[in-house]
Amino acid sequence: MLALSEFDVIRQYLNRPIASRSDVSLGIGDDGALLQCRAGCELVVTMDTLVSGVHFPTDTQAAHIGHKALAVNLSDLAAMGAEPAWVTLSLTMPEISTQWLTDFCSGFFGLADVYGVQLVGGDMSQGPLSITVQAHGFVPQGLALRRDGAKVGDRVFVSGVIGEAGLGLQIAKNLLQMDDLPTREHLLARLNTPQPRLELGLALRSMAHAAIDVSDGLAADLGHILAASQVGATLSLETLPVAACFQAIQTSVGGWQQPLNAGDDYELCFTVAETQVTALHRAKSELECSITQIGVIESQPGLRFSHRGRIIQVQPKGYEHFRGKS
Ligand code: ADP
Ligand code: MG
């Protein structure tokens, strides 16, 4: 069999127009894509790179890499309250492997098709495995969810369960033994196939003051909202929606540090005015995930933690690239 060229890969694996997307005048194949922006909307643009061995273990399945590379970008659109439309993909691979590409595309396009997102262009290079996706979405003018809108008195919420992807990573790296098979599979799925909270993001457009997606750990990411909004917060640890197995393994995984610092959950953390809390609970039944109130925004800067009414000390630290080992 003849080796595939870069152009064969684009034609056979990546060029998949979506008939229903009438806003793509010209997709893959020219020097650039021609795209039609939606009247009355702002275009939200976001980009994330996944590097093998940094963002995922080197033995991660290609289908999971494809899913995750797109999911982390759609999660950023969700956190902005945007509806996804188009993506571009920069693929750097050590070699062209048809099996790897088939699996990667099943993960990538499997998720893209769920949300009607079209791949409209990209780039390809030879080198250590690294995947960059840029995602584009729309939000009606002025309705985007930003980090800088939290107000004193707002209630802090988080979607889904936090810390599960982090536990999945410890299992994947053989640092945590999990004998209960369904739990093990669930935690690994949370690591490998995160579900972007896009419906929640849309619902929050009219309700939230501020939002962020939890990629680097709840404490670090909520910290970004607090800094941008020039406010502080106290989280009630007993209300955190942690993994069902967390209590049993709490000491072996580092206590509260684990759910506060674990990355990769891709849940949304957001703040709403107290007067909006009832409306939010009413909207809950239409969402794809649970939401939990975990704290309150205060004027005193910084993030504090209470447990059953008592302030306790936790030293949270989310994931940061380039942080020296001290
Ligand atoms: P150019 O040399 O003009 O930059 P390329 O030869 O790199 O164009 O790409 C040809 C076409 O294929 C372009 O439309 C480009 O957007 C698309 N393309 C290249 N790599 C990818 C990729 N990884 N995913 C999607 N489209 C791609
Ligand atoms: Mg060109």
C-alpha cells in the first residue's frame, strides 16, 4: 500500500462538510475558509493545545485524544455562553498512521456531529504528537458570559461533579487503585471523554454574572473570576459535589486538595445574583447536568474555605505550566 500524503489525509479523513451549515461559503481546500458571521452576534474565538505527555498520558487512545481536543475548546465556548459553529485543527504527528487517524477522527467528529460543528480548515506538520484546535461560536451582542462580572452577594455554583477527571488521571497513571470496576470506568471516562456543558452555557446567558470552565482546578479557576471581578469568596466544602467514592479515599488522595485542585473536569463554575437562584433551579430540569451552590461572593479579596460553618485552611494550587519545582 502506498503511503498517504498530507493531502490524502485531508481529503480522506478531515474534509467532512455538514450540509446543514449554510454559514460556510468555503470550507477545507483553499488557502482560507470563507465564513458568514451571524447578524446581531459577537464571534467568540478560543484555542487550546493538547501535547502528548503533558495534557494526556502518551498511551491515551487516539479516539479519546480526538474527542478531548475538541471538547476542551467547546467547553471554553460553553463558558462564554456561545453556540459553537466552526473549528480549525492543527495536527502535528510523528507519522501518518491510518489506524490512528481513523480512531482520532471517530472521537473528533463523533463530538463535532453532536453539536453540528464543522471543521473548516487547519494545518498539518510532522513532529511530536500535538493537537491544536481553534473553536468559533456565536453569542448575541452583549450577552457573553465573562469572568469579570461577579458581584458581592452572588451565589457561586458549579455544574456536575468535580475532581473525577483528576481521580481518573491517577488511575490511568497507576497512582490510585480502584477495584470497583464501574467506578473505575466512570472516572476514566470523565478524564478521556469530557462533555462540554454547552446547554448550560446557553441557559446561563440570561442568568449568570460571571462564568469560567474548570480546566485547571476549581480553586484556581474560581480564583480567575475573583481576580477579574475584584471580589472574594467563601466556599462551603461540605457542599462540594465530589465523586461518590471521595469520602472512602479522601485521605489517600490528599483530602480537600483533591477536588479543589484537580484539573480536566470541564464543568462550569459561575455566579448568579441571589434573586436569580430560584429561576436557575427552575431551569435545572432542562440541563444536561446537575448544578450545586457551593459558596458566596464577598467583598474581601481571596478565596476562603469553610467546613460546617468553621473557616478552615486549605492551600489550593491548580495546574500551571512553567511553574518551577520548588
Ligand atoms: P496552505 O499551504 O495554503 O496553507 P495547506 O496545503 O496547508 O494550505 O492545506 C490545504 C487545505 O487543507 C486548507 O484549506 C487547509 O485549511 C486544510 N487543512 C490542512 N490541514 C488541515 C487539518 N489538520 N484539518 C483540517 N483542514 C486542514
Ligand atoms: Mg496557501
